[in-house]
Amino acid sequence: MKGYVFFEEDRCKGCQLCAPVCAKAVIEMSGRINVRGYHPAEAARPDDCTGCGLCARMCPDTVIRVYREVPAKAGKG
């Protein structure tokens, strides 16, 4: 299944709680500094995201949004 993860980078405090729960190692901490002075989380390998949502559940500041592609049903129409 294909998923998409988005980060509100300017709100991320770089706590790193999201990265270790990602089973596909999609999330890494950025080398950039955000407006709050932290290294925010980013999707380093976005094509590997399955949309499981564990990262969003771990984020204490709700800066992560996860979407999952819904496959079309066969034989519909």
C-alpha cells in the first residue's frame, strides 16, 4: 500500500520520536534548521511510506499528517 507523510516543518521541535517507529525508515532528521531553531523531521525516502500512521501517533505536537492511497476496486463500473 502507498502512503504519504507530510510534516509542518516550522512547528517540529526535533524530538525524534517519529523516526524510530517508522518500519520503513522513511523519516530522518533534516540537516536544516527550522524557524524554531530545531532540526525538523523529514521524509528522506517518501516512496517507501506505507501510510501506517505510527509516526503521526508518536508526535507530541501533531505536526505529522499521513495519507494512504485507496486502491480502486476491481470490476467496478
